[in-house]
Amino acid sequence: MSKCILNEDGKYLTIIKDGMQTRFHAIWLRDNAWDAETRSPDNGQRLVTLQDIPQDTRIVSVHLNVAILNVTYSPENKAVDYDIDWLMKNAYDRPDAVQTSWLSSHVETWDSNMMSRIPVADFELVSSQPTQLKNWLAQIARFGFGKLTNGPVEELALNRVVGLFGYVRETNYGRHFDVRTEVNPTNLAYTGLGLQAHTDNPYRDPVPTIQVLYCLESSAAGGENMVVDGFRAAERLRAENEDWFNTLTRHCAQFEYAGSDDVKLQSRRPMIELSPDGELICVRFNNRSTAAITDVPFDEMETYYAAYRRFGEIIDDPAMEVTFRLEPGDSFLVDNRRVLHARKGYSGSGKRWLQGCYADMDSLYSKLAVLETKLPEVAE
């Protein structure tokens, strides 16, 4: 059973539930009212600004009826009902976080042991069965990547992959781009050399948060795709040398791309980015696009480069990588803020043709949230 106590001046109240005491300020509660005058019943958006709420808002009375809390405010003389479960889910009265590089409970980091449980789904099943789509999207949200098999072998089929959850993000490369490789090519522009694990487009601000690669031809031996969890790599660096980890989070690197006369993209962001409260939110690692680093003080530059080198060594460690081969009709998707991708080298002869595009994780999260609301929980 829950209990509610109002403090003497009405500035906050305390809910006691399951032996825990949780406080809520009057102004916070009033701002988060869900009555029809405050929030649109159609889309939940606020109909008032904070300036419309009196600055001297106080709680004059509270009444708790099982799961509903009724609160009356002055000077508006307005009564609002709150769902206790909603309040507890959105409670902010908790011990201050002291840890840095913390991760959301919905995120799970991984290394090469992930090889035996790659998030994979059948294209036709996720296209036709909402539960299958929900399960696949949930794995991408948790692990940062996912693979699809048995898709159509046709140009621009990758648009159908993005259409499962969102929209293509157009860039200077267009709505899509082609990755064509020939082993022993007549034109050296198309090579079978391997690529170091990297995140795409770190010179953009913001970076594209999803990359999709779709295989249309794969007749060459080798050329397996590889992914590395940048969050796990950051965790390893922090465990080995916290000063090095902090150095890469504290200072900005510079990234740039000037591939044609009308494009010059530049950004300043840390290689390992934390939110203001210490959450690990992004990794940017792409040696080909790293410009001269100038935002590190002279006395810290040697430490920065030692940290940068070690971070790259961890990313290159075979114990960190998950590899898989794409056959025509297969595709994979990565959270480009977290998961680095690469390609093994080729041998022999043959061709490889992939089409790629960018999209955004907010659309994927939105689609997943809608499906989780409508459908049963993901089966373990």
C-alpha cells in the first residue's frame, strides 16, 4: 500500500511505496500534469508553457485512492489526478550518479563471443510479422547491430530494409551509394584490400546514426564483414587505464572530408563521448578521416596519443570482432554511434557489390516502442 505526505510549505510531497520514500516538487508535478487543459489528448504534447504556470505554485492538498493520487494546487485552485505507477516510473529523487561511462540497462556490450548469437532474422518474416520485426529491432537496440537474410536480390532493396522502421537519410553521397570491389581489378579504384574497423562519417555533425549495407553480388573468396562493439572497447580501455580513457573523453578530435569541390565537412567531437551525467553515448573512430588534432594541450598530447594508440589496438584485437559473410540478398545494420564495421581482404578472383545508405536510430526506437506497446514482450 502506498502513502503520501505533504511537506509544510507545499513545495513538495513524498510518496512512500514498498518501503521507499520518493519526493516530487510541486512545480515538477504541475508541469507534468496530464489533464486535458495541460496536455493534448490526441498526441500528449503540452498545451501550456512553463510561463503559464504560476511561479509560486504550491500543493494545498493531496488525496491517495489506491493507484491514483489527486493533487490540488494554489493559486490556480486546480486539481489533477496522477497515476502512481507513472510517477514512480518517472521518479527523479534518487542518489546522485558517481560513475562515469555508465550504460543504459537496455544496452549489452559484447566481444567475439557474440559470434554464436548474432542478431539475425529472415527478411520476409520481419516484413510480414510484427512480432518478428519487434524482436529483431529489440536486439539491434540492445547490441547495436543486426543481420537480415533471404532478401530480394534487386537494386535498392535496402530501401525496403529501412522502410521496416524509418526513413533514408540523404547525404552528399545521395540516398544510397554503391560499394563495388573486384579482386585483381584492372582499375585500382576497386580493390580487395581489407579495411580497419571504423565508424562512418565522423566528420558530420550529427553523424548518421544507422548504416545499412545490402549485398547484391558476392562471388569472391573472402571479404567477410566484421563488426566491433565500440562501447566494449571503451570499457576495456577504462579498465586498463582510466587516465587514458578520460583523456579521450575530455578532449575533442577533429574529423574532416573534402572529397569534391563542393563538399568540405568538418566536426569537433571526442573519440569517446559521454553525456553530461557520464553515460557512454558515442564512439567516433576513423583513421582515414581524422584531421590534425589541435584541441589537446601540449602537456597532454603524448598521453592523448598513447590513449589513441591503445584504443585502436583494442579495436583491432581479434578477441573483439564478430565476422560473418553476406550472400546476395543478405544485409546488416549497425548503430553507427557505437558499432564499428570493417571488411576482410579478398583472394582469388571475383566481384562483390553492396549498396549502402544511412538512416537514424530515433525512427528505429520509435517503431520498437510502438510495437512493444501493441505486442507481448519479446520471448527469451
